[in-house]
Amino acid sequence: MVKISLATLKDLLEILKTKSFKEILFGKKVALRPQERKLLEWIKHNPQEFVKIGGRKGHFVKKDIVHKGRGTVYLLPHKDDNPKHSILLFGNQVNIQSGPDLYVYLATTKKGSGKILNLGLLKGTKGGQSYIIKEPIEKLSGYNSVVVYCKKFEVQFTYAALR
């Protein structure tokens, strides 16, 4: 017989206020907006220019059988919105293992230790998504990875080393 504490039950009810049980178990599909899809196409067709403007990319990895991700993530200046901002783009093929309380961070290390910058809740576990960062790309040079972390269970799900 499985015993569930009152605290665990309260935590689950809090999570279910923002996510459905189905979403927690099976994930949520999201997509980039048209302007972000164009930016992603520009990156793929202009890799040298992408690097020249300070862009970096990484690939999500499988940490273990439960905590995994795959797909490419891109960090670059966000010229269309505000030249003092940057943007983090998840490619359309990104797939992150579902979880209850997943957040996206920029971190100075792969483990998510050291200095971190919280970008907010993961918008979906499948597909493209974006996060606007209110810092110019130059100020983000010390952040070497994108981390997906479950706050509730204090466990990293996946990371992508930026190069």
C-alpha cells in the first residue's frame, strides 16, 4: 500500500491548479510564433552570422532513464524586440521529459550550480518556445548552459551546454 502524506497531497493540489494531470504525465505541445520561426530559419541558413552576433547553441541531453531531453536550443540577441534584450529559442524538435514543476534557467555550470538566471516555467515539453531575457547578449557570456529543473523535487531534468 502506498502512503501519501498530507504535505504531498497539498503540493499535488497546488500543482494541479496550474497544470492538468494529463499534462504532468504526458507533457504539453507548444509552438513558436511566426516571427520566432523566421528567426530559427535565419539561424539555420546563416550559422556564421549567428556566431558573429554572439549567438550560441546547445543540445539537450539524457541524464538518466527518467530525466532527459533532446533537441537544440539557441541563445542570441533579440534585435526585433529590443537591442538590449536577448532571446532563448527552443527548436521545434525539442522534447523534454514531463514533470510537475519544471523551470528553465541559464546557469554557469551544467549542474545548474553557481550563478543562475531563472527564465520562468517551462512553457511546454514538446516543440519550440521562446524566453525573452532582459539583458544584452554580452552580459550572458558567463552562462554556459540551459537547465530544465524541477523545483518541487529539486532535480535537474536535462541541460544543454552552450557553445
